[in-house]
Amino acid sequence: MSDTYIIEVSQQAAGIVVRDPDGYRFFAASHRFNPMEGQLFANAREAERAAFLFASQGFPAAPVVTAA
């Protein structure tokens, strides 16, 4: 399993997620996704879903945090 993933929406980079001890942290690749900056997700797929939702509805989805 990789520690870093590129998140794309409509074939454009939205950001990357990097594994940290609590899950995957999102870092925006464009200003459009800045509101998602720093959100923590359970996995890369959840971050991808949140970025897609944000792009289609214009607001960041609530982060999905893994239980410690």
C-alpha cells in the first residue's frame, strides 16, 4: 500500500493525500480545493469521494477520521 496518492477530479489534479499516523491528510494542488487543505480521511478513496463532492457541490465534505 502506498503512502501518497494523487487525487484527480475530471482529469485534473485536486491534490494529494499523504499517509500519517491517523489516516490520510489532503494537500490541495489547486486553489479550487484549498478549503479541503489539511482534512484527514480514512483512506485515499474517501478523499477522492470528498474532492468529487466538493467539486460538484462547492463545499468540503466532512472528513472521515479513523479511530485510534
